[in-house]
Amino acid sequence: MAGQIVSDEVLTTRRLRMVEEQIVRRGVTDPAVLEAMRRVPRHLFVPSDMIESAYDDTPLPIGCGQTISQPYIVASMTEQVGLTSSSKVLEIGTGSGYQTAVLAEIARKVYSIELLSALADRAERILNNLYPATVRLQTGDGNDGWPEEAPFDAIMVTAAADKIPSKLLNQLTVNGRMIIPVRLERSDLQELVLARKTSKGVSYEVLYQVRFVPLKRGLH
Ligand code: SAH
């Protein structure tokens, strides 16, 4: 199919341009985040008939009614959650595995939970190949976090919750950060919330409006 004949060279050029035009230009500055976005081959994570669009400034469907986030949102959330090379990170909503890969480029260890096994299985094949020592995956409901591996220095939720799951906050280290889209009551609007845990408690900052698929509760 014509749409699939795109050389690696062309894809790399598009990826570098994506970082400059969509991410640097909109104000992301963390060098580790920019380098991760330059390195991760986003085209491997989108459905094969969407490779042509992999580096476009947009979210894309990944099957099962779910989406891979827009590149800028991935970069911005990664910057805000404040990773270092020693961070242990929990992600809820593996989806395509693209955000997981960006986290894995920067952090020491990434744990990610996906509810839908069809998506989890596909992401696992790609991530086990690219980051066998860094990424661990689980299929199931992420609302309960991953208690056996807690605490985490950073938690990223990539689906919109009705309220912030307290079990996830409990699995954050002191000085840890959690980023999560939260749906406003009786509204379609969602706000991206950054929670910071200190020895005195948790503070919340609303960053900007977003549009994510819903964080589901339990198996269905
Ligand atoms: N970070 C992903 C975005 C995926 S969209 C990417 O880069 O592709 C959000 C994902 O959250 C979907 O795959 C959806 O199935 C998953 N999800 C929804 N509710 C969940 C839950 N309770 N636990 C774990 N995953 C959930």
C-alpha cells in the first residue's frame, strides 16, 4: 500500500521537525524530554495504516475506541511530572505504549497498566523489544495502582478521571508528582491537574484543558 512506503530517513526527518515545530515552539524546554521525543519512533506505535500521519500535530485512533495522545501533550505532561534518570514511574493507560516509551527514555523504571488486553498485548510486543530492562506492564484496572511496586516518584494517568483516585496518591513518594486529567462535574471539559506531595500534604495545580478518553472503573 502506498501509504506504508515511507523510508526511515523520511520518518526521522518528520520526527525532528515535529519536535521543533510542535514541541519546542510551544515552550517545552527540558532537554531530556526533547531528546526522548527525538528518539522514540512514534510511527511504530500507531496502527500500520496510519504511519503517514504518525508525526502529525494530532491524536490518532489506536483501536478499541482509544487514542494515542497528540505529541505536544505527551511532551508537556512528561516535562510537568518532573522525571530524572533515577525516577521510578507508574503510568495508568498504556494504550499504544508511546507515552510509556517516552517515559522509559528518561526514567530508571516504568510500570504501566492497561485495562484492555488487545492494546496491552500489542504495546507489550513493541516495548519488550525496545526497553526490556526498563518497562514492566500489567493488564488490569489501574485505579488501584501497583501496590507491590509502590512508592513511585511520579505517576502519570493518561485517561480522564471523575476524581483523583486516592489509592494512586497514596502510592506517591514524598516530593513525588502525579499528573492526571480530571473531568469537570456535569461537563465534557477536562482539566490537567498536577498534584505535588510534600511532608505536609498534597497541593494541586490546574495546568490547562485537555481531552482524554475516560478512565474506566473495573473490568467490563
Ligand atoms: N498513553 C497512551 C494513551 C492511551 S488512551 C498512548 O500514548 O497511547 C488511554 C488508555 O487508558 C486506553 O488505552 C484505555 O484503555 C486505558 N484505560 C482506561 N481506563 C483504564 C483503567 N481503569 N485502567 C487502566 N487503563 C485504563
